[in-house]
Amino acid sequence: MAKVIIKELTKVFKKGKNLIYASNKISLEVSDGKSFGIVGPSGGGKTTLLRLIAGLEVPTDGYIYFDDKLVSAPNKIIVDPADRGIAMVFQNWALYPNMTIYDNIAFPLRNMKISKEEIDKKVMEVSEILNIKHILDHYPREVSGGQMQRAALARALVKNPKLLLLDEPFSNLDAQIRDSARALVRKIQKDLKLTTIIVSHDPADIFSIAEEAGVIVNGTLVQKGEASEIYDNPVNITVSRLLGDINIIKAIIKNNIITFGNISIPLINKKLEDREVDIGIRPEDIKISDQNEVPGFINAGKVKIKVSSYVAGTFKVVVSPISDESIELDINTERPASPGTETNLFIRPEKIKIFDEKGNKL
């Protein structure tokens, strides 16, 4: 397998008279056999970084190593993509239109001179898990976009590469297949100790596959670490939103108590001067109940239920402090709630994220 080392990697594109930094002095290391996720907004530089690692883009500056071998340097590709031992799945699945789905998946194995029996076994195995056995004799033009992307994923996974690069690999899959595809990628990654780098805008892809993650915004790596740590301790509001749903609310800190409307929450594990702040509260860290106590949560005050809807097995509820209905919080509950009624708001104070006026973590 391969360890990937990136040092001060920069890629600049010219757009008219302007310079666009798709990658801006990015440094990171993905250990041999580990999985790394890259998340960020559209156009933020995620795919460019993946293409640089693959050798499909030439760095403007900086270096890329596979283990101790230099593969890319400033303005130079040292090791061609075909010789890097990588498998790639990008958003444009790039299947061969004149080959059946079976032949597309089997193509890299035939180039490796594997026996027909072993090729058939591997193709059938990966096709069954991805639910595409029934289209193996079809051509790409005869199947759906989601089926084409599954075929591209199967083609990448079937050859047991040293490094697997995934760019939004599940974006065209329906929910049922997406879960099994994530599980398949994770199983292969763990079983083969396969170094894997995945790029996605969907945090579920990152949390399902990646042991560590990085967040790229405007070409800059703004935070990296364990995916769960970034989720719980984002460096700014932008990162907090990229990693999942979150309520961002303007609040006041006074005497180490956070208040907004009639809601009061004690500040846990830190002291801050009296000031105005933005706070972030994820839906799973909030509950509503007519009871006075909920284990693990503090009673923060009364709220009014404004909206209640049912989505995919969960009730989505919007509530407001009874003293200020302009403030709204999104909450996920297991039970229906009646709009217009009042109830108690419960919050995990240790999970609250606090940001300054520039949106940076305090």
C-alpha cells in the first residue's frame, strides 16, 4: 500500500487577469493503509487536490510523495498516473461506451493478465454487492446514471489498488444502494488495508469511510484531524455547517451564562468575558419535553413549537423561545409535536460551539 505525503502543495489557475488558488500551500499526510476524507464547499478545491494526487494536474508549487518516492514537483509530473498504482472514481464515471458493463469492470483485471475464472469471480462479487449483476450484459448507454456510477466504482475496487481515490463516488446512487456502497468501500479498505482518499460534500460519506478528515475552503486546508473531532470542535462557522446540520444563533454571554430570548445555558468548561457571540447547536444536542428533567441535558427554558413535519422516520420540529419568535431552532424528535404548544427546551451545554463576530471558534 502507499503513504501519501503532500508538502506546501499549490495549484494556480489563470482566469483572465485573475489568479485562482485551487490549492494554496496544502500540507498533509495520509498514513499507509488509512482512509482520509476531504470535505468542502463546491468550487473550494477538493477535486483539484485529488487530481493533483492522481497526477492529472501539474502542481504550480509544492511536492507529492508516495511513501518516500517523489511523484510530483513544481511544474512537473515525475511519475505518470498509470504508474502510481491508483484506482480512481470521479463524478464523470468515464465508462467505455463500446464495452458492456461486465467488460468495463473486467478491463483493468485483463490488463493485469488475471485468469478468466478469477476475473469472473471478482466481477460477480463486486457486482452483487453493488446490485448491478442484472446489467452486466448492457452497454453504458442502456443503463441509468446511477448504475453507470456503480459500474465505475466496481471497476476501481475490483483491481485491489495501492491507493483508492474517490471523488463524490456515491452522489448518483439512491439511498438504499448508497449505504451498501459505503459499507463495501469501508470493508475493502479495512480488509486490504488500502490507503483511501475520498472527496465529498456529504458528511455521511466522510464519517462512513474516513478515519481522518480535512476541510478545504477556497483552496486552503482550514482544519484537519479525526472526523468526529472536527464535527464536535469546528474552527469556525463555515466548517461547522460543512460537517452537518447546525443551528447558528446570536446570543449574549454574561456572568458565564449564555442567553438568547428567555433561554439560559451555563457555559461549561471555559470562562469568557461578557460579550455578544454566535453559538452553534446541532439538532441531536437538543430535545423538547413536557417533563422537567431529561438525563444528560439541562432545562434551558420554555419554547413554542412553530412547525412539525415528518421526514424519513424522524419528526423535524422548529421551535422558538416564547419571548422571541424571530429566533428559530431546528430539532429532530421521535414523537410528533403540535404547533402552537409550549414545552421545555433541553440542551447539552458541553456540546455548544461558540464563535466570535468573525465566525471563528472561541
